[in-house]
Amino acid sequence: QAIQAEPSNPFNWLKRCMVQQLILRFDKSIHDCTKAIEKDEKFESAYYYRGRARAAIGQCADAATDFRKSLELKPTNKRSQEELARAENSEHLMQQYESIKNRPCATVEPVAEALIQQP
């Protein structure tokens, strides 16, 4: 209702984005965060939450881009720093997996061990 009443307010889009994440509707959350960014391209929280939604569905590179933008706008944001590190690490592991997935199983062990050791 808030979006219908005031669609140009980026906070309304962000609020709905956060609710979408709580109920695991990450695609809709990404859409709402993007709308918030369209309304205010310096809206740091929208980049942070869009990054979280993207990370949740495995879009690690896009998530990292959002966390970097969040940090550009608010360099002291510890949450974005932590999420960026996780997204970059996940992207690195995914690249390793892609490079070896069609090889014999014996070569998968180092990556499997790395995946198991992740927090």
C-alpha cells in the first residue's frame, strides 16, 4: 500500500524488499531493491539488500558488485565488508568447481575439502 501511495519513495521499495527476503522471495526482493536504486542511486541500503538477495540465489559476482557499491557509498559498513568477502570467496569456489567439474573425481577432492571447510 505504501508503494501505491508513494511510488517515488525509495524507502517504500526497500521495506518491501526486506519483507520479500524474510519470506525467501529473492527475485522479487532484487526487483524491489532495483526500484529503490532507480529512485535514488545513492541509496546504500538498497545495494546491500540487493547484494544479499543475489548472494542467496547464487549470483555471487553480481552480489559482490552490489556490496562494493554499498561500500563506495558507506565505507564503514561492516556488514557489506563481511558480505563482500563471502561473495568473493563463493565466486572463487564456483569458478574452481566449473574448471574441474568434468574431470575425473580424484581432482575434485581439493575443492570439496575447501567447500567443507567454509563457515
